[in-house]
Amino acid sequence: LIHGFLLLAVLVCIPGVSGQLIINELDSDQTGTDTQEFIELYDGGTGNTPLDGYALVLFTGAGDISYLALDLDGFTTDVNGYFVIGSLGMGTDIELDPGTQGWLENGPDAAALYQDDAVNFPNGTVVNAINLLDAVVYDTDDPDASTLISILLNPGEGQVNENENGTGETESIGRCPNGTGGARNTSTYEWD
């Protein structure tokens, strides 16, 4: 149980300092049909932060284009500062149908948080950093998505391999401590 949600992989980290909204944790790969995928946002512990004007956009490393964009208007983080997007039946803040393959590609891909509207990211939108707040580029033992890295991450930051320990189907990647590392940085992501 993490932040009130039942998830397959649980990254156990203490909360970090209050700050801006960031992508805190991600799980793109599980055993079988990936029905428990999720992305967790975190406001640094402020809690009840309105998410109006934010959009979460997913990019594929195959062509460096968007394949899903979600408006976060009308939502807020919970009292502890967390907001989770996950598969149907998980009891998350936004639930998506995983279908037979999951809704979150395994990589090399990216999740990016923008201060923008999802309508500005129709499927096939080329990756860009306009109004970008935070991003994580990730994979499951795939080659680096160099274009996604260079556009979405700060210089010197790298792609995070969810399967780094060889157990990616039972682990997620997340900042540890929660909320640390700074926007567009991946250096504090760990596996659990």
C-alpha cells in the first residue's frame, strides 16, 4: 500500500522537501500484461495542490513523438502531496484502461509534465521543451533515447533503466528520498 493505493511495486522512501510539482515514481513494466502501471506526481508534501493548467504527456523513443496526453485540470494532490495515474481497478486518481498491453510503454520512452493543455499534444507531436516542468526518460534494458534525453532532461542527466537490477517486472523507479533531485534530473531515481 503506497499513498493509499495498492500497487505491485512499492518504492519506500521518506518524503523530501516541499517544492514544485514533479514526476516522483513510475512503473511501466510488470509480469504479464502490465495491468498495474502507474505514474506518481508529488508536490513536495505541500498537499492539496490544484493541478489546473498541468498536462502529463507520454513520448515514445520510436520517433520521439507523443502517444498520450492527459489534462490534470480539476484535480488536486492529496493531503500528503501525491497524485497517481494508474490502470483501471487500482483506485488511483486517474484510471486508464490497460487493454492487453498496458497504457504505459516500456521504453525507451519518457513521461513529461508540462504547464500546458493536453490538446496541444495530439498523438504524434514531436517532443519539445516548451512549458516543460519535469520529465523522466526510462527504459527496460533498451538503448538510450538520445533525442528524448537531450530535449527533456538537464545536461548530464541520463535515462533510467527500470530493469537495472534484472527484476524490472517487480520494481518501479522513483526519486529517493521522495521529491529530491530537482526538475528534469534523474540522478536520485532508484529501484524498488
